[in-house]
Amino acid sequence: MAAEGHSGIDALSQFKLAPVFGQLGDTLHISQANVMMAVASALTLLLMWVGMSPRAMIPGRLQSAAEMAYETVMTLCVEQIGHEGKKFFPFVFTLFFFILFGNLMGVFPLFFTFTSHIAVTLGLSLFVFLLVTFVAIKEHGLHFFSYFVPKGVPVVLLPLMVVIEVISYLSRIISLSVRLFANMMAGHVMLEVFAGFVVMLGTAGGIFLLPAALSLSVNVVLIGFELLVASLQAYVFAILTCIYLHDAVHLH
């Protein structure tokens, strides 16, 4: 909803990028998204480095969290990819927690959700796509292209089916990026709208206090829901990556 003057609700202004440290040269600058991506990367490293540094037989809370994170992602890789999934564990682990921390941080005030920008999610999905394709060609050579030729299809329908399979394969880039971007952006827009309702109705006072309280209650519920969606979308991105890697390793 576009803002009109100073009384409207500009739910999209939260996604605008701005220089954090000022302009560096004519075109280069570091935005909130760059800073938050650096923070998410640091948190991912610290989770394992600080969490596992005690190496206690009876782990504390942080070590338990690190061990649980390790076990969860390792299980995901092995179950979805197979025994070969262990060698992809570092990549999937980093991808999962980079997206998870990026999603979760954006729910809190003064933070920025870099996963609500299609440029970021598209970059991540394109990297996954190129990695999967590289792994498939490395493992199977030219036999990889048989992936686009379904078995048992009549010769007459074969050209059409090949085109459909190629489009389906390429659409992974769009489906991965848009799913994450759309969910995070939609959730934050809803939070901004209802928060705006709380301020506008609360300022009006009188008979508007009850609707303001209801809007505040809805916003609290939405925050909890957004935390769930943030975690779920990181998991979905990671599990789809594992499924694509499974197809690359075990070519059908």
C-alpha cells in the first residue's frame, strides 16, 4: 500500500536499500543487505566454532545446539542424497543456516531481511542449479543428457517430451528463488500493514482503541507465524537442494 503524505502505510519501504557506510566511490556502496549477509555468515561460523569448542562429554546448551544442527543437516543429506550426501554436507549446512539466520533476523526491529530481495534468492538458486549440473556432468559425463529423454515415450512424442523436461529442469532456478523471496516479502508486508493499523488506530483513540488492540493481537500472531515460515522456508530450500543433488548423483 503506497503511502500518501505521512499518514499512510508504506509497507514496501522496508525493502529499500541504502548505503550503511556512505558512498564508496561513484557507484560502490555497502547496503543493509550486505551487512546482514555478513552477519548471517558470521553466525553460521560461530554456531559451529564456538558451539563445538568446549567438546565436553556432557554438552552445554550451545554445544547441544551445535550438535543438533550438525546431526539434523547430516541426516537430511544422507536420507535425501544417499551415502554420497556426506560430501555435500558442508555446502548444505552453510546454505541452510545462511538462509535461516537471514530469515529470522529480519523479523526483529532494526534488522533487514536480505532474503526478501529476488536478487539474493535468485543468486542462491542459480548457484545451486550450476552446482547440481556440474555434479551431474562430472558423475555421468554425456550420459547426463539422457535425463531429458524419458524412457518408454513414443518416438513421435519424444521431441515434445524433451522440451518439457528441459523447461522443467530450468524452472528449478525460478521455483527455488521465487518461493523463498515471495514468502519472506509477503510476511513482512503483512507485519508492516498490521503494525501501521495499530499506530493509526491507537493514535485516533476513542472507539478505535478496540480495533487497535485487535490489530496488535493479529500482529503478535503474525510474528510467531513469520518465525515458523522463516524456519520452514530455509528447510524447504535445503531439502530441495538435496533432492536435486540426489538426481544429479543417481541419474534416472
